[in-house]
Amino acid sequence: MTLPTRQRIRPPAGRDRGTRKGSGLEGDRGFVSDQDWRRPGVRRTLGGLHLVLLVLLVVIGVGPMLLLAKFAITPTQDIIRTPLAIFPHGIAWSNISQAWNDVQISRYFLNTVWVALGSWFVQLLVATTGGFVLSVLRPKWAALVNALVIATLFVPAVVLLVPLYLTVLHPPVIGTSLINTYWAVWLPAGASAFNVVLMARFFDSLPREIFEAARVDGAGPFRLFASIVLPMSKPILGVVSVFAFIASWKDFLWPMLVLKNPDIQPLSVRLPSIAAQTDLGVFLAALAISTLIPVLLFIGFQRLFLSGAGLGGAVKG
């Protein structure tokens, strides 16, 4: 007896490779199928929920920033009496000029830029070199050092304030106190275990074949680091840069402890001290100016930040 030949059952046109519309199978990625989405009641309900959620996100995320921008150019009496009214007595552009010139926000703004740039450079230097040694070079003691670095993440930052302050006050090698110098902020900022771990995990995802090929061609550790690893790590460099810059920009406790001279204090330290003797409208204008750089920084690097947030995509296959 002849057995029937098996024939392959092909799906109908337009339904293969996960494009089964309305079937509720592989092609449907959401919790609502295409058939349910075609119903007017379901579509209107979900569309309304999406709109409400979008409005809530905009109000919660952007609302305080817009309100601060409005207060920055609003007269003080209007801020106190009718804070939500839209400029009932005009716009006070003089708040910005007074905050920049009379309150000397320009000096403190420049101090903050210097503090943030130095902290960013030191953090990026330590994170990239530390991650390169632990992930790419991988010496025999890399596992122990990696475990010690991760262990420091479980130590509260407040516990380290006293020994760190004593170290800055009496450096072991230099012998000269670093108090009232930017080095007292820059150098401790480099001891960020989170950035080192983040950079090392990204370097782990890079293909090892490229490193081996570079070593065969005669590339040393410095050439491997500068010419191969860093150009392939632009996404994670952007992420670490944004984290480091914003964290340094808004840091308050440590700069207040080591920068006691008002002439070199950043905005995060100086603004609370001048709040009592400054007009409310001018003070809110100063606050708006202090938030300008972080907002522009994120807007300018948002694509690089979001592309590197997943710690992937270093090499496209």
C-alpha cells in the first residue's frame, strides 16, 4: 500500500511571519487584538485613556518647569497673590537681569560650570580606564577588584563623609589641604563605583574578536583603548556623561563642606544662602537660570542617552 505524500500546509497570504491580523496569535503584540481595536467603543475608550495619560505625564513632568519659567518673569506681588494667573500685571523681564547681575548669579553659574566639568572629566577618566582594565585587559586580580568595587555600592554615602573630609583636609601624599579648592570636589567625584560597573558591563558586550585581531596586529593596551574601545563606546559614554554632569550640577552637601569660600561656591550651595535676602521673583529667576544647563544638556544628548540606556547596540551584525 502506498502511503500518501506529506504536503506542507501553507498559511494564507498575508498571514505568515507573524502578520496574522485579527487572529489573536503571533502578530498581536498588545493586550487588545486588531478585531477589538476596530470596535468604535473600544477605540474611543483606549484613545481617551491614552490622551489622559499623555496629559498627566506632561503636567507632572513638564508642568513644574514651565511654572518656574513663568515665575522667573512674573512680578513678586503677582506670584504671591495670583500665582496661577497669566501675567495679570505684565512681564517682569528685570528679574532675570537682576538675578544675573545684582545677585551675581553669573559668578556662581560659572563656578558651577567649572565644578561640573572637572567632576565629569574625572569620573569619565576613572570609569573608562577602570572598566577597560576589568573587562578588556582582565588581569588575574580583576575578579577580586570587581567584587570590591561592587561591594562599595552597598556602603551609604553618608558613612564616608567624615573619612573623606579628613582625607581632603590632610592628603596623604600632597600634604597640603585641598579645602576651598575645586580639587576637593573633582577628585572624590571620580570614586564612582556605579560608573565603573556600568562601563565594564558595556565593555563586556563588545566582541572579543576585535580585541584579539588588534593584538595580533600589534596594538598595545593604550592603542586598543584609544582607537578601538572608546570609538565603539559612544552610547555608554553619553549616558555616563549625562549622569556625571547632572549629579555634579545638583550636588549640595559635599561642595558645602569643602568649598567654604562664597566666591567659589556653586549655585546649589549659594542659592539657599541668599534666599532670605533676595526678592522672590529675582530668586525664582535665579533658580530658572540654574536649571537651564541640565535641561539643554539632556535635550541635546537625548538621542545618544536613549540609545545607550539599554547598554546594547555597540556593533551591528
